[in-house]
Amino acid sequence: MANHGHRRHQAIAVSLSPELTAEADRLASALRREGWPLANRSLVFREAVIGLCDELAGKTDAEIFRYFIDRRGRRICVSK
């Protein structure tokens, strides 16, 4: 089969908690109810990654590391 260029998207597998999956479904459903008929989990997660990239743009490796450590720490403290 001939390669006619690059694919626009690449499928990946990620492990998500049931809570995150349910939240992604809730957000996609809200978008569909408001008129975005093709909204789905993929859209929700693509937008989340784009938002993360925007937030971390221009940061050093150390600043990126600190961001993740700080976020993870806050989630651990909240869930206890």
C-alpha cells in the first residue's frame, strides 16, 4: 500500500481511572448537548493536552518537573 502522506492523528493508549473516564464522558456529553455533535473523549483529551502545553510553554525542564510534582502533591493531599 502506498504512503500518501502523514496521518493527521496517531492513536495511543493511556490508562485512566474510572473517575477520569467518567469526567471526560461528562464533558463530551455537555459539549454534544450544547451543539458540538462530534464531541468525544478524544476531543476532551486533545484539548487538555493543548492546555497543558500552553501552560508549560517556555518553561525549563526543572520548571516542568516542579509543575508535575506540585500538581501531584495537591491531588494526594486532597484525596486523603
